[in-house]
Amino acid sequence: MDNKKKTNWFKIGLICLFVIYISLYFMKSSGYYDGAMRQRVEFTDSQIEQFESDIKKGENVDLNEYLKDQNKDYTNAASKLGYVFSKNVDRFLNKGI
């Protein structure tokens, strides 16, 4: 007989979920999320102050210069591959039906 122990994937999954839960709980209780939001508000306040000072100086003001693009592009090779795969599966299923 083999004396190898079987890996209990369910137990490992529960432990991982518990660790994620605890880390998120401590992030919330420590104020990490609130600090990140406060930093965004301060950044916005500084943009408003800069905008108002430029108006007082009489400069030509373009609103797009003061607004920073908050949208990040998270596409990578894996997401593109997933998109192509799902598109091909959809095309295959639509032809079959």
C-alpha cells in the first residue's frame, strides 16, 4: 500500500478563503480603504484649486487638462486569449443551433 497522504483540496480552499477574509477585514478595520479614498479626494481638491487659480489668472482653461483618466487598461495576453476563446465558443454554438 502507498503511504502517501491525499491532498485535501477542500481544506486548502477553505483556509485560503479564511485568510482572504481576515486580510480584507483588517484592511477595512485599519482604515486602508478610507485612506485611499481620502487621498483621491485630496487629489481632486488640489485639481479644483489649480482650476480656480487658472480662472482667476484669466488663462484659457480646458477642463480635460485637469481631469486625470482614472480608467486603467488591465488587458493582457490571458484576458485577450479568454476573449478569443469565448468568442469562438459563441460562434461555434451559434452555428450548431
